[in-house]
Amino acid sequence: MKAASSQLTQIIRQWQAGDKQAESQLYQFAYLQLRHIAQQERERSAEKYGTENQVLADSVNSTTALIHDAYLKMSNSDLSEITSKRAFFLMAAKVMRQILIDNARALQAQKRQQVTQLPHEQDEKIEQLIIMDKVLDNFSIRYPRQSNALKLKYLMGMKNEEISELLECSASLIEKDLKFSRCWLQSRMA
């Protein structure tokens, strides 16, 4: 992770200096990093649920689609605010979250237009995701560091040590931030 992060920082600096080839490298790096994160998530899912499970089978297609959507959205975004590896990962987390929320809203809109209804359980999950997005926005305003730690952990699948390096604070503080974040969000979602 450290070698990839220093490579990313170097590519960002070259790109900001006006190097057009560095911009292409930045997009390629973004795609490779997103694929790496997705592979880690698939491995975690396989460890948790086994290799012959519906969760892993579903996540293969949806993860690939999410990576491609995130890559396309990032490649069409204004990257002038990306000045460091930290900014890159936070932007990637934000883009992935936006895609998931947009997909949930689209499903909800389809449900309203169709005569047949989505199963009640799926409908509740969509509603919960949209509510969670609003709660997370409020949390981000009040607690930016904790919010960044939460996004990097659960949207990007990073380990606590990687998060502490990116946010430039101790691993124990990240653990406390994540515990606080989960408690705060659970109390608002109840």
C-alpha cells in the first residue's frame, strides 16, 4: 500500500505540473486501485460466507459494475482538488457512495412507476440506504475526521493502519473514531 500511495502522490504532482501523460496514468492508477479494493472485498466475503454463497456470487457482478461506474465518474470529474493520496481515496469513496445512492433512488423510482411491487424487504433496504445517506451527510458535517475514517473503512475497505496513515493519526484513534461513528449512526438510524 505504501509503494502504491507514494507512486500515486508522484503521479498527482506530475499531473498538477501539467504533464498530460500523468493524467492518463492517474486514471489508470485509479482503475487499478479500485479493482484491488474490490478484490480485497471479495476475499473478505469469501472468508466470511464461504466460496459457494449467494453473497459472493452477487458481489462479483455488482462490484465490477461499481468499479466501472466509479472509474467512469472519476475520469469525467474535475480532479483539480486531488492533491494527495488521501484526497484520491476520499474522492473514490465519495464517488462509490454517490453511485450506490443513485442506484437505490433509481430502484425506488422504478418501484413507484411499476404496478408490481418490489418485495417488502428489498423496499425497506432501499429506504434504509437513502436514510443512511442523509444521516451520513449530517455526520460528515459535524465530525469530518470520523466520517472520513468511516468512509475509508466501509466504502473503500481499507484496514485501520492504512486509514491512520492516510489521515495522519494513530491507529488507536482510528479505532475510537470508527467505534464512535458506528454508535452515532446506529443511534440516528434507530
